[in-house]
Amino acid sequence: MKILIKYLTIIFLIAVALSPTFTQDISKTNSLFKKLIGAWVWVKSYGGIPYRVETPKTRGYNILLTFTKDSTYTRWTDQDSLLSYSQFKFTFDSDNYLLINGKIKQIDFSGQDSLYISDICTDCLAHLYIRKK
């Protein structure tokens, strides 16, 4: 029985060591974390089936996202209505995935001041935000 436990432990450790999640370079995530921190203003959302584009003008309100150093995420409207509040964390995959409010989002940056956030599904919207000055 002790030999079986040793072998299972060794197999488990090898599997963890070889997994992409374990071996991912977290310096990438640290730099992404630093880029993400701050306030972001919604510009537009696009995509879906059927394809559509939504903007603050078509929706009748603006959205402000904030990401803080203590890994807190908030989403507000310009009428000071809190839409969402949660902790966020990066997952260590090859792409830039963020876990917010139990949902996985893919993020990408265009320069220092543009943030794209996409839901992970075929008919979901992608959202463009610019850094608040």
C-alpha cells in the first residue's frame, strides 16, 4: 500500500510539473497586471449573432471599469449605479485570460491606453475601453 501511494504521488507531481499552467512564465502576468490597473472608459461593444455595435450613445449611458492593485474589479454606469463588483485574477494560460465574477474573459491591449475584453463564446460581444486620463 505504501508503494502504491508513493507511485501515485510521483505521478501526480510529474503531471503538475508538466502542465502548462504550472510552467507558464508568470512575469507575463505581472506585466499584464500592471497594465490593467486603473480606470477604463467604455467606447463600444461589438459582435454577437446577429452582429451589432453598441456605444454609450446607443445605450444612453457610459460604463467605467476599475481594476485595483488589491485585485478588485468594479463596473459602474455614469449614473453612479454599480453594475458589478468582484475580485479578479489571471489564469496562466498561453492567452490572456482573466477570471472576473466567476466568468473567464479574454483580454488584449492595443498600446497602453486601449483594452479589449471578450467573453468566451461564439455569439458574445467584445468590448473596447480606453484608459481614463
